Amino acid sequence: MTDTPRIIVGEEERSGKTLKPVVPFEIITVLGCALVCVGGLDLVLLWVPFRFGVAEWEFGTVSRFLDGLPVLTVGLAILLVSGALNARAWLLWVTGIVSVLVWVAVLVGTVVYALDIPLALKATDPGLLLGLKKGVAKTLGEAAVYGVAYLVFARGALRMARSSR
């Protein structure tokens, strides 16, 4: 009979060996902070200088804001995971609050954008109308997905923060 390797559940516990994470969570937290800062800075600078009332600026800024959300979103997701796994309530609070602020920005931006759509459709050359309609559909789709995602994200982060006190 040949010797075949056996897997014994709980063997690591008896031997005193424990699995250690390959990457320490402090490094992951720093990466998340970097992505939030860089992504957030990029998004904030889109809005400066404010030119509310100028339909072209509103239309373009909201579209670019939604297009730029992935970097910030990935950073916040990393911070949420790091805060949850390390039971750091302060990190969960920060992640939840920032998520609420981004959700509000998405909501306000979507309303501003939607109010500019009729004007944009009237002012566009008929040959460019299909491209504009595709852009509007993309932006409204992003707004819907990010709106729901950030609301769920913020709710989860704040619930975990409250329960880890």
C-alpha cells in the first residue's frame, strides 16, 4: 500500500502554526488611503471653479465626475475591508461618512445633469444627436448604479462601525 498525504482538519491549531496574511493590513490601508486621496482630489478639482448656471460646464463636469469615480470607489472599498477585518471603528466611520458625501454629490449632480438634458438636445446638430444620446444614457446609467452602490456601501460601513463599538 502506498502512503498518500492526508489532510487533517485543525492540524495547524495543534502544531501552534497559524496562517499569517501575505500583506499586512497596514499596507493595504495605506493603499486605500492613497487611492481615496488621489481619486478624491481629482474629483474635487473638476468642480473648481464653480460655474453653476452654465449648462455646458454642468453637463461636462457631472459626466466627468461619474467617469472618475472608480478610483475613489476602489479606495473606499479597500478601507472598508481593512476597517472591518481589523475592527477599526474609526476607519469604518470615515469610510461611511465619505460614502454618504459621495452619494449626495452623485444625487445632486444627477439632478443638475437631468435639468440640462433638454437644452443639450435642442442645441445639438442633428448629425451629432446619436452620440449625445449615448453619452446621456451612459451618464444616467452610471448615476443610477453609483447612487445605489454608494447608498448600500455607506449603510454597510456605518452599520459595521456602530456594531464594532
